Amino acid sequence: MDDQHDMNRDAGAVPYPRRRVVRFVLKALARIAFALVGRLEVTGRDNIPAAGPVILVANHFHFADPVALLVLPRRQVEFIGGFRFVNAPWIVRFIPHLWGYFPAFRGGYSRSTLRSALGVLEQGGIVALFPEGGSWAATLRPGRPGAAYLAVESQVRVVPVGLDGFTGLFRERRPRLRIVIGRPIGPFAISPDPAARRAGIDAVTGEIMRAVAALIPPAGRGVYSDDPAVREAAEAVAAFPFEQDGMRGM
């Protein structure tokens, strides 16, 4: 409980919105880039509230997925992302640092990151994250608990987003890029009993991930698919690699 009070006390440390000029330019460039390299289609944009705090969650199959989320709303998006961009080409790794994001040390607990994200939500902002924790496969893998924890602690609703076609970027000529935005879900409540807390977070994680799975084609739903063959194929690549020796903190 003391830790939670500390998080709430310092929650407003990061102003929202911020880096207005840089982010305006990057957002404009992102829209131009998508128009040049793909055919972008967005469905359900009205499901993102025009005001008030929002948590965006999406599947993560490609290094360009964060760019897809930043162009969706008119408001700024704050991201929670891995400390290192292990699957992104070196030429684009500077972009997240220009935008500014909250780094999460994969395979560990990032208290300062969660504190900053809660502060943005308290200011009525948008926080986006990818619960899978990385883009090492093009099928949906088990969600990590960060998104559920943030949703439970903030009591902010979650907007699921399905991304499809982005794995074709730079491999196909102007692939069709589809973004499907679902209806908000939550807020979520779990048992206050510490012994039952992790089970509650896991249940919320499952609900969030199933909402995302419903927005992408069946072949990509991975471990959340109703098809046993799809689940079996996804389980072969489902292991979280950043808990291995030498990968923690990435």
C-alpha cells in the first residue's frame, strides 16, 4: 500500500502533453510515410474518446506498430516500450527517443515507468502499450501483466486495437495496412486480497488480449485463437525471450 501511495504522490511528474513541436512534426512525417509505403485503412476511430484518459493496447508483430498508434488520435500518445529496440533496424531506433517514451526493462519491474504512465492518465492523457512485450513473431502471444496492472490501478478504460498487414512493410509494394479500433472495455476491478491479486491481474490480461484478438484476422490470433492448430503453432513461439540470461532489461 505504501508503494502505491508513493506512485500516486509522484504521478504528475511528467507533463502532458509535451514535446509539442517535435511530436507534431513526427506525426506529420508518419502520415506521409504510411501514404508512400502502404495503403492505410482505419476502422472505428470514433471508439477513441475525444477527451479524458485512455489506455490503448494492440498486438505487436512489427517494429512499425507504435507509429500506427501515434497517428490514430488527434491527441498525443505516450508510449510504454522496451528499453532497447532489438527487432528494429538501427536506422529507425532514434525515432522513439525523439518522440519520448517511458522505457520498460523487459523481464523486470519498472516502477518509475508505471508511475509516469499513471501520471499521464491522471492528467487525462493517452497511454499506449503492447502487452506481448515485443515483436518477435507474427502471431498473438500471451500478454504481460503491465497493461492490466495499469488499467486496474488507474480505473481507466482500455481501447483495444488490431493491427494487420504491417509485416508486409518493406517486403511488399504498398501493402494494405489495416487498423481496427474496438470499443472501450473496463474499467476493471479485482479482489483487494493480496493473495488473489495476481490471479485477478491475469484474468484482466486475458480479457484485454481476447479483445485485441477479435480485431485481427483469425490466422493471427495465436494463443487466443479458437482454432487448436493456430494455438499450437503460436505456442511454439510464445515463450517470452527477455527472461533468458543476457536478455533481461532489453
